[in-house]
Amino acid sequence: MNYSSATAYLNSFTNHESSTGHNYSPENYNLNRMMRILNLLDCPHSKYPSIHIAGTKGKGSVAAMTESVIRMSGKNTGLYTSPHLHSVRERIQINGKPINKKSFTDTLEKLKPSIETEKNITYYEILTLIAFQWFATNNIDVAILEVGLGGRLDATNVVNPILSVITTISYDHMNILGQTIDKIAAEKSGIIKHTVPVITGSQPPDALSTIKSYASELKAPLMDSSSIWCWKSIKQTFESQTFSVWKKKQDHSLMNYSIPLLGVHQITNSTIVLSIIDCLNKSGWNITIENVHKGLSKVKWYARCEIVESSPPIIIDCAHNPASIISLNQMLDNMFPNKERIYIFGAMADKDVSTMFNHLMPTAYHTILTSAGLNRSMTVQDLNLLAKKHSAIITIKQELDKALKFALQLSNQNRIVIATGSVPVAAGVRSLITNEQ
């Protein structure tokens, strides 16, 4: 097996990230399949401690920042995230570096006999197995694991972590997770384990109530980072932002940090990371303030309010639900208050595009509708029907390269270009500009 045949083998399995028709139920998405295979492999996921992160908004950013800070303390770190931008290998990293093609191929080949003992195993489950196995093979000190979808039935939820984290919950994947915030929160709270500390970010009241209920039932100590930290934005540039942070009633302990991630929502995410580090240090870890400074300043997490060109400004953002569009708008209001906005937009058919447009269209000078390029993608025709409800200037460009070319033709010194609506659109435009594959 070479890398090409390895990826072809992986792609032969059901991939719910690119297709519709999820049947999210214990019969189809239980953890028994994962556990049976992991038992055959001598439970690689139990060979190292894990930090498990769920949520609707910010879980990937929190995972990336946490990994970077812990790595700066001298630990060998594993990071598992999803989805990827350019290469599936991005999802599985050790010490900030993606798994290389040979290791990916060799690990999958080793797992192949065990994988084939199970019917209906999925693309995502196989990737999770590769991550667990590769981390164990390389004797990492800690794994930071981002939940793919939900939490309760996610393939990563086989771990017994040292810390569970739930970032901000909002409406997304309602057809799978439930139509109300408390039902969505219940799915996310499925990662909470008996007596394992839980850290949560700022939450809607119903979500926080649900999380508290699950934590109480499982005797899991709960830390609400939003009730602990205060912060103030100091400066934002195209490359980074600086902010002050302090604990409530302890403003004498004010600290300044810098992160290469834009948007005030990333400051909020940083306070969750600070709570994670506090919790780890209370249990005997030795992560210094210098480690935190360096880790936050060096984190890499692309296509999240990323400015890839400055003239004209081109912003890439993976916003794919209403809450993320609101955060994107806040960043644009702060950074480009007087610029007209040209949007390149493509989304998945199962997303709440109507509400996304309610927030996006009033701010648009011109919106170019395109395809995210997957079976799950909403057609440009359906996007157009939703867009027509707004008094907006709309152009349809099915192909992403043509959408970008047209956007650049419209741009000038008074306008900015924003690619958003889904990860594939953000990744596709980023690839066209940076040539990263």
C-alpha cells in the first residue's frame, strides 16, 4: 500500500462529512464498533492522557491553542481535529506537525485487518483509529482531541480524559442533534465522564443548565470560564491581536497576551484555554506563564478570520452557522468598518442558510454564490432562492475559481473580499490564493 492507495482505501468508506442522509442514532452511531476494534489493537487510546473538547463554536481553535501552549511546556503533544482544509493528514498532528504520508500509510495498513472485522465502519471512525494508534506508537505525553460532531456518539468519545471541555453551544446540525439548545447541549454533554473535571465557555442559559445537570449527576467538577475571566481588547492588526485578561476581583493579576487569530471571539476562546491550563497546573502540571505567552502567540489555525491578502484584503473564514457568521461580522466591523463587502458564499444543504443570510446580506455590497463542491452542498439555485428574499446584488458562479476571479474584478481600494459559508469554500479559495494543496 502506498499513500495514494491508502487514501483511496479510506475514501471507499462512508463519509458523512461529504454526503447527506445521517441517521444519528445508537443503532448506527454507537461506540461499540470503535471499542471492539480498539480492544483488538490493545487499546491505544488509553496509552496517554487526553483532553476532550466539544462545542459548536471555537472547539477547534481551543484545541489548537491548548496544544500549542502545552507543547511549549516541553510535552510531546498529539492533536486530532476535523475537518481538514487541504490534506486529510492535517487532522492528525504530533508536536504541531501533520502525520507524514509514510506514517499515515503504514498506520492504516497495520489497522486494515482490524478495520475489516467491522461492517459499516466510517471514514471518520477510521481516521480516529489512525490518530489513536499513531499517538500511541510515538509515545506522546498528551492528546488534545476535538469532537467531530455532537459528543455523546462521536468516535472520539471512547476515551476517558483527564479533562472535558465544552465550548460555546449554538444552533447547528439541528437535524442530527436536536432542534433546541438544551437537546444540542445534551449531546455535547455526552463527553462528560464520572469525576472528570469539566470546563465550559460562555453558554446560553439552557445550555449551561444542561451542562450543570450532567456534571452534577456524574460528580464532575465544573468550571465556567466565562464567570472567571475578564478581558479587554488592546490592538488588532492584520496579523494578530493583543488583549489584557484578568480574573474577576483580581485585576492586579492583569496579563497581556497576543494571538495570531482575529476576532474578539478568539479572545473568549483564549480564556477557555487559560482555564484549561489552570486546571492542569492544579493537578501537578508545570505550565508557566511564559509557556502560555509563547504558545498563544505561535498557534497556527488557518481559515478562521484569516487575512490571506492585504491589497485588496481577502478574508477566509470557515463560518458555517449563524453564530459564526455573527462573529465574522464583528471582526469585519472592527477591522474594516468603512469597506464594502464582496462575499463568496457556498454552504451545505443541511445548514441554516436562511438565518446566515439574515446576518450576512444586510452587510453585503455584492454576493457571489458558488458551490462547496460536495454531495452535501446546497445548489447555487437553492442558495439563490434564499438570497432573493433580501434586496441584495447576487451573482452565480458555480466554479470556485470563477467566483474568486469575479470577486477580484469587483474589488478596489474601498472593498474587501470574504470567502465563507463552509469549510470547503474557505479551503478552496485559500488554496487558489496560497497554492497550498
